[in-house]
Amino acid sequence: MFCSNLQNMTKVAVVMHDLCLIHTDLKPENVLLVSSEYSKVYDYKGSSRSPKDSSYYKRVPKSSAIKVIDFGSTTYERQDQNYIVSTRHYRAPEVILGLGWSYPCDIWSVGCILVELCTGEALFQTHENLEHLAMMERVLGPLPAQMLKRVDRHAEKYVRRGRLDWPEGATSRESMKAVAKLPRLQNLIMQHVDHSAGDLIHLLQGLLRYDPMDRLTARDALRHPFFSRDQLRR
């Protein structure tokens, strides 16, 4: 079911981008299950109580079919799209840095959603730009120098001497602690995935590449070995 959900999310992006549409606000709230039917499965994790205790059952959807909603911000590709798009937690670095955006901003959002499906929590839980960028560096490594050199005037304050102004520019100790506690992407995924962790990590690294020109396209992502090997196991 987990693999099917990931695959269906990627298929949605393929369809939209084939239609030359950029959703610009992909997030879990805008991805709905087609069917409300579910099965009750006993959850053994951490449970020492009787299987008759209903609080230790989880609801597993019978179908992984999904539909995407809220196309109010959807747009066709055009030149000089520099305004802010996407809900904060799923916003791509090129949007924050004012570098312009296109289809790859949806792919970044898909990557964040897939991590959240895997872990149960949003990858970047923040409401401030510099902290958000620092979280990205903590999880994914340093931002490319060529991107930091091209930031627009509104994002210049986040960069100092060719690198992200962190932790010097942090607004509080709590902000610094929030960034410092984040694990690297591969360590985060390995905490939650028992099999195919390597393929999933490689897929997510492709979806979450900083440079939008290097980021996987939706169709390339759908061809990734993580999905093809899952099909072979069925």
C-alpha cells in the first residue's frame, strides 16, 4: 500500500505536467483517497494489551487510488514566474530564493509529501525562510553556490559571503535547536523503511535536488527502480 501511494502520487504529477499544468500547491491536504473503505488491522508495535482492545487497531485503506484537488493556484508554464507559490512546508528552494520556478517546484513538493508518507511528519516544519533553508542544508547538504549567487533582492539577506547565513542569522536558540535535531535524509528514511530503503533514498534524492534543472522530472521518477522493482515483487 505504501509503495502504491508513492507511485500514484508520482503518476498525478506526470499527468499534470503532460497537460502543461503546474499545480504549485501540492501537499497532503490536497491529495485525497478515492475510496473511504478501509480494513482494521491490529497494530502490534508497542502493544502489550489484548488484540480485543480497539485502540490498538489501525485503519488501512482498501484502495491506494487518489485524486488531487484545489487547482485554484494552478498555472500554465510561462516566463518570469517569480512570485511565491506552494504551502510553506512543501516550498522548493528556488521559490524561496526568488530564482523563478516551473514544473520542478511540483516535483520538490512531491518529494516532501513522499517523505511525510514514510515518516508520518512533515519534513520541514518551519514558518521562516532562513530556518527553512537551514533545515534543507541539514537534511540534504549545502545549497549550491551558483544558486546562492543568483538570489533576488528579497532573499539577499539569507546569504553572506557566498553561503547561507546560518547559524549567525538565526532568530533564536530554539530555531538553531530545531535545525540541529534534524537527521540526514538517508538516516531518516532508514528509521522507517525495512526494505528497499536504498532505492527509496535514491528516488527522494532525485526529487529533492536543489537545482531545478537537475531535479528528476515526474516521468523520470515514475521509471525509477524503486517503482519497477516493487512491480516485480507483486
